[in-house]
Amino acid sequence: MTAEAMAYVGRASCGCVQFLAVDAPENRLEVVREMAECIRNGGYVERMTVAAAREAPHHSCPRDAVAE
């Protein structure tokens, strides 16, 4: 049996995706920094399979359009 690749999905408090990152040793430091920034900005982080992360809806946040 092979283990499924896992990913982290950082979301803003509204649920919009802020970042996607594959959980791999070579990405560890960058992923931790992104996760910390996301949480400091009031967001949250989910861990899911890479396949699920690819299927998750990714769109522009409506709040960003209002800010422009």
C-alpha cells in the first residue's frame, strides 16, 4: 500500500483559499511560514490529500475585488 500525498490548504476567515502546499520534507520551512502567516491573519489551515486539494474550489475572494 502506498501512502497518499498530503497537502495543506490555508484559508482566510471567509473560507477562500490563501495557499496550497504539498506536505513534503523539502517544503517544510516554507510551508510552516505560510501556515503561520495565514493563522496570524485570522485564517485557518486544513490538511487533506493532494487529490482533494486539487478538487477543492479555488477562486478569487470577493473581498479582494471590493478592496481594489
